[in-house]
Amino acid sequence: MPRHASDTRSASAAVGLKLSAKKNTSFIQKTIKNPKLSSAVAVLLADVVLVSLIIAYVPYTKIDWDAYMSQVSGFLGGERDYSKLKGDTGPLVYPAGFLYIYSAIQYVTGGEVYPAQILFGILYIVNLGMVLLIYLKTDVLPWWALCLLSLSKRLHSIFVLRLFNDCFATTLFHAALISFLYQKWHLGLIIFSGAVSVKMNVLLFAPPLLLLLLKGMDVFGVISAGAGAAVVQILLGLPFILSYPVAYFSRAFNLGRVFVHFWSVNFKFVPEPVFVSKGFAMFLLAAHLVLLAVFAHYKWCRHEGGLFSFLHSKLAQMKLKFYNPSSFPLRGFNEQNSNTRVLKTDYIVTTMFVGNFIGVVCARSLHYQFYSWYFYTLPYLLWQTPFPNWFRLILFVTVELCWNIFPSNVYSSTLLLGAHLIILGGLWMAPPKYPYADKTDGKPANSKKAS
């Protein structure tokens, strides 16, 4: 090899090392100067240590892992009838994405618990990292409050001691939300659909997400994004849809399931005959829909003149495009066209988190693993209320305490519902956020700085 070629490569390598070192130094300096970024890094590193200690020293709790492995074994054995995929805790009731994920876990771990705990520990840290990124982007919490995101005993248990599929659904949702923050609606909705394929509770985010899609894209963009999400569901469920479609859809997407009263964390004070009745379910569904409509009309669409005014304007826009189809091929699927506006990061997160929280408040039964559905939203929601910090912390501790009482009882579930309603009341008292960013370059914009 010619000497000058070797010298050139050496020089290039030296330049590369210098640039890498400069970037690392720049990140370290930026972290030191930014208290929120340094707090987030500290929280993440501390939780790495904590998760490692939990896996090493706290006994694993056997709940659903064996059932998951039995269901996966049936699938890997060639069974495509969902009604025949069962475990020791009952039949399989999750969409197909669950099977693929836990099949991969079984392949990697051999079905053993300890290596699976390590995988879930990594998943916990990845999820926490994404949550911290969301909080840094929205910038609504003071730096010291970021530690709340790692202070849940129940959440650590759900991830690394019980290995629930809720962990994957939650992590995928947070990945989708990050895509939404960068206005990547099509990509985000595909990831969101993947989260739904693991567990249907993610659909609690669907109503506020639809509203955001209508604000962030034109109607045809919403349709194309929805079609992409539907394709994900079809492709994942295709082996079962082609074989036993009725069994698949009735099991995997059963919205009428009645949970056991004993495991209810939120409505243990309701007598069991009432708890399992259709009337109680319909009442909660009606309350859910009414609360969503009220928040959409008076909060989320306040700056468009209300929900009905906003929907009317989108309908008029759709008619205009329908009667002027020449504009559709050029701009119909373009997320940056003149009919779209860039949404603020804090507006996106607030709308999504509040919409999900309304669903949680109105859920007939919350089991212990369901805490993962909304725990990571709690600090954000509390800092959206007009309450003083000391009261926010009391509410946070109250909710966490209620979720760590086993078994739940009349008093703990009553206290939990009371805390939920107080938080919801505080969110209602908060002024509505202006949804649109001043800039239109597709970059996230913040409107509120936490102190």
C-alpha cells in the first residue's frame, strides 16, 4: 500500500476521533449546564442500578409468565385457532402482536425467567429513557420532579418481577408519541397500531389521537394514516384471519370482557352484582364519552370555536378537496401542505395524556398491571393542574399508595377514585392550551417552561 494512502487514512481517523471527542465533550458540557438534562441522565443511571438490584435480589412473582409461554408454545406448535390457545390463567385474549413478541422472548430465553427479567429490565430503561425525552421536549416539570418517574415500586414490579405484556404496549406507545411530537403522523400511527396489537388498552389514546390527526393533517392524510395502521393489524393477524377469523376477532378484540371483582383496584367499593352488571358498564361508558366530548369541546378545540365548529371546518375542507380533485395528487398525502399546521409538543402530550386518563377514570376494572397504562403520565398531568406543588406531591403519593395495597379494599379503591377525580377536576380548571406552533418548519415547539 502506498505510504501517502496510509497517511491519508491515519489523518482521517485522527480527525474522526477529534470530532467524536468534541461531540462527547459538547454533550457533557450541555448536560452540566442544563439542570433538567442532567437530572434526566441522573434518574436514568440511578434506575439502571435500581433495576439491576431488583433483578438480583428481589424474588420473581409468578403470575402470567407460564400462561404466556403456554399460549406461545401452542402458536409455535402450529395452532391457529385462537379459541384453542390457552394457559393456566385462561384463554388468550390479546391480539397477534403479543404472540410474536413473546415467541421471540421464548426463543431468546428458552422460556426461563431470569434471562427474561434481564430483557424486561432493558425494556424498562429504554421506556424510561423515552419518557424522559418526552418530558424534556414538553418542558412542563421542574428538574427535581423528574425523579418521580422512577419512584414507583409497582411499576418496577410490573416490568421486572411480573413480566407483563403491558410493558411492551406502554413502550411502543411512548415510541409512537415521540413520532407524533415530531409531526411524523404516519410513522407514529404505524407504531401505535403495533402497540394496540400487543394489548388493546392503548385504544384509550385513540379518541384524542384522532383529534390530533385531524389538526395535524388534512382529511385525506388522516385516511391514509389510518389505512397504514389497519394494514399493520391485518398483516400481524393474517395467519389467524385466514384460518379462523371469527375466533381471532372475538378473542383478540373482545370489548365486552367482564373482569373478576376481586382484582379490581378502582371499584372494590361497588358491590359485586353491580360491578358485573351491564348497567354499570353502560354508565361508565356514557361517562367516558361525555367527558371526552366535554374536554374536546371546551378544552382541546377551544381555539377553533369548539368541537362542532372544528369538525365543520374539516368537513368543508374535505368537500373542497373532493370537488377539486386536481389538488389531491399533489398535496393529499403531504403532511406539510397548506391545510396542515404544526402542533405544539405540550398540546400533543396534554391532549393524549388527558384523554387516556379520562379512560382510566371510567374503566370498570383496573388490575395491578394496568397502572402502567398511566403512571408515566401522572407527573405531567399533576403539573398541568393549578394545584400547589405540595398538593401535587400528596396526590402522587396517594395514587402510588393505593396501587401498592394488596389486596385492594373498599377504602383504598375509594381513595384512588377520589384522587383520580381531584386530578381530573384540576385538569378541567387549567386554561386550555393553544394548539399551534408559531413556527411551521416541522420542529417541536414549546409554549410553557416549568419553573
